[in-house]
Amino acid sequence: MRLISLVPTNTKINFLQFRKIAAVFSLLLCVASAGLFFTKGLNFGIDFRGGILIEVRTEGPADISKLRASLSDLGLGEVQLQEFGQASDVLIRIERQPGGEKAQLVAVEKAKKALGDEVNYRRTEFVGPKVGGELIEAGITAVVLALGAMLVYIWFRFEWQFGVGAVVALLHDVLLTIGIFALLGLEFNLSTVAAILTIAGYSINDTVVVYDRVRENLRKYKQMPLAELLNLSINGTLSRTLLTSVTTLLALSALYFFGGEVLAGFSFAMIWGVLVGTYSSIFIAVPLLVYMNLRRTGLIVGDTDDDDAAAAGKSTS
């Protein structure tokens, strides 16, 4: 049985020679992302800005496309529809209208008039901007806590240098994801926050695989220069990294193109996150170890001296 391989075996690509170029390139992208965030800002969705929630039930399975067409020409701004529980239940979100409570009531009446008597109205709620602010705070807290927990985990699993490298790569991925959403003006909602947390998990998993090979090679090749050893580690896991990324991108592409409008933002964020996560694992997380005075002693205590044993075997043969 022949194993699938996207790259030739025993590749010897010198990734570390591009570390300075990659560092400058990534730094510029991060600065640009931060600049876009503070100047242009994010296009927050209803989850964060507040708005109107209307839950309706149809006689049979709901025709989402027909309902969306009925509401799209009312001039109410952003309108989202999704199945809620049963196939006949639909949750309608309408962005908060300019003005006070009266403007919201007018928007509800417009929506009900457009939908007609074919649906049963189960509830109507108004989500204020205060709730949206609380959700923004909760989303930021979730991301920060996740990054902190990952730093602690990598620190105990390897050494503190590995933890710092992994978290810097994660911050890079998160910042670039926020930057692309600000640049393109895509809607930023709770599903996007979920995508960012998923990206963090995917990226850290990719980084840990490479770091584990680095630790293995540090034990095996005690006299090899660090830059050469890091290149060996990246090349050793390159096939696995690319195969995982490509298969994940295939699934996400299907979700993006055929999953409908509700999943489009989540899918796009995940696709972008997989791309930048793969890049950061190779060109950010591993090269950072060169600049952080990585100690071999803490990783090789108690291990068999493989290099010496190999040398002794050659001398006796």
C-alpha cells in the first residue's frame, strides 16, 4: 500500500534562511491588521451591535430562500435567517434601526407585513447594544484565556521558549484574521469568534507536531547546529503538515461554497486561519527558537546518547 505524500521524502529545504524575510513580512502584516482594526474597524454583526429577533413557525418545512427574499427589499439593513430547532422554525435577525424604540417597532411591523399570515409569530425580542458590548467583552476574554492556557500547556509540555514561540504564532494568526475581516468589511459575529478559537486550536496542534519533532531531534543529534536541526525537524513533518492542511481546506471549501449564507463567515475565517496557521507554524513558531537561547540540557537529561552510540558502532565496524 502506497502512502499519500504531497512532498518528496527526505526533503532538505532551508526554511531558516527565510526567517528574517518572513519576520519582516509578518510584522508588516500584523501592523497593517492592527491599523485597519483601529481605523476602519470591524463590521460587527447583530450579535454585537444589537437588533431585532423574530421567531416564526411555518406550516411545513420553512423555505428560507423565499422568506429571505420577502425581507431583503424592505430597507432594514442586515437581515439574517436560520433554522431554529425544527425545520419549520426560523429565527430572523434584523439589525438595530437608527432611532429609538419606535423605529424598532416600525421595522417589526414592516417585517410582519412582508411575511404575511403564512407564518406563526412565536416571539419578538429587542437586543440592545449593552448586550452586544457584553458579548464583545466575553469574546475577547475567551480568546485571551485560550491563548494563556495554551502558553501554560506548551511551557509544561516542552520548555518556556516553545510556549512563547507558540503563543506568538497564535497571536499572529488571530491578528491577521481580524485584519482580513476589517479589510474586506466582512461581518464579525459570534460564529467568527468561534472560528478564531478553532483556528487557535488548529494552529497550536500544527505547531506542537513540529515542536515534538524538534525535541526528538534535540535528543538524537546533540552536536548538530540548532538552525540545521530546526530545518531537519520542519522537513521531517512537512508532508504531514501539508496533507492535514489540504484535506482541511477541501472540507472547508465545500462548507463555504455549499453551506449557505449562515456558515459563510465561519468557513471563510477557518480557510484563512488554516492558511496563516500553516505558514506561522513553519516560518514563525520554529524560527523564533533560534533567538530565544534554547537550552538542550533540559530536554536531553536521562536520554541515551544516540550520537555517541552511532559513532561507536561505526568505529567497531
